[in-house]
Amino acid sequence: MKKTIKTEKNNITTRQEQKAELEQEIKDLEKALEKLRKKLQDSITIQEEASDKVERARDSARKMQKELDKALKQIASWNDEIEKSSSDRHAIYRRCRLEEIDIPLVEGSLDKVPLVEVSYLDWSGADDQAQKDDEMDIDDDGTQRAAVADDFGLEPDFEELDEEAKEVSRL
């Protein structure tokens, strides 16, 4: 019995030492776990901030796209106006040439005005042949260009007109 008590006392001491070691190991693991939790929380915070930045950038991109679309529509509208004005001017010049109406010119001659109706828009920066073939108003990079009408080298002299002729009414 004394031998068993001595053995059990040794076992208790050994078990207490093992318990102390395990308790220390648990404390070390809890510290490591807490560090990992903090690191996880920091990562979550960084991810949330990055997500917010991405969402703000997307919002900004959507707004910019809307502005771009609006500007492209405005350019298209102006291009339509330029084309209509160019066509109207060509019709007037052609009529003056056909009916031999003398209009005061600072520069050029009505002889340069073609007698056939053709689209003479110059898409600024475009190659003349490509412009006539395609009549495209979109650059290679996808942006729309402003149209420039061909004036046939004519510059009317409005100073020679009387006041009544200078008044223009638009319908």
C-alpha cells in the first residue's frame, strides 16, 4: 500500500507537471489565436476599404460613362446640324452656279461647287478616301469626332450685302 501511495504521489506530481505544461501550451495557443484573429480583422478592414474604393470607382466610371454618352449624343447632334448646313449651303451654291446668280465672294469661285448632291463632310483627322467610302464619324479609339463641312474654298463677302439681305431668318 505504501508502494502504491508512493507511485500514485509520483503520478500526481508527473500529472501536475503535465497539466502545467498543457496549460502553458493552451495559453501560447490562445495568444497565437488572438494574433490571428487580429490579423483576420485587419484583413477584413482592408478588404472592406478596398471594396468601398472599388465601388466608388465604379460609381465614378458610371457617371463618366453617362457624361461621355451625353457628349457623344451632343456631338452627333452637332454633326447632324453641320451636315444639314453643309447640304443647305451646297444647294444654295449649286443653285447660284446653275442660275448664274452672282454672289459677292472674298475668296473662291462658284465653278468649284459640284453640280451633283454629295456629302462633303470632312471628319477631322480622317483620310479623305476613307471618309468618302465609310462616312464614319468614329475614330479608331472609339471616340466620335466633330464634322467639318467642305466650304468648296468659298468665302462669301457679307459686307457687300445691304442690311435687308444680311438679316437671316431661320425656319
